[in-house]
Amino acid sequence: MSIKGLPLAIGRAFGVHPNTPKDRLAMLRDAFAKAIKDPELLAEAKRARIDFSYISGEQVQKDFNALFNQSPETLREMGKYIKAEG
């Protein structure tokens, strides 16, 4: 996937503090994975015409790493189009 496409592929990722205990992180990831398969949630999303899909935490982390593991020149160019809000 190209660098330009990664933000769209990642979508709206959820994050936690970097020092979050691994067991809690695993619990959150498991909950999201289970929620996306919940028949009631899927039915409600269909009724509301909301399209969503699950991307594992591991994949999101891999995509973020690929996005930001670029040359300084590429990161400067990306900065013109991608703004981090804090």
C-alpha cells in the first residue's frame, strides 16, 4: 500500500497510553474483535447504513509504523497533507 493510502486504510484508530499494561491492551483488542462480530451490532449498523470493518490492533500498529518510518524528506512532504491534532 502506498503512503498516501495508509491514513484511509487505518481509518479511525483507537489508542491507549503507551504504558498501558499488556494484559489490558489484549483485553481491549479482544473486545473490539468480538464486537465487530456481534449480530446485533452488525444489524444496527446495517439499518443505520454504517459501513465499517475490523482491522486488528497489530495491523494498525504495523501501518502506523510504516507511515512514520520514512525518510526525513518524505515526512516533511507528508506534513503538508497530514496534520496531527493533540
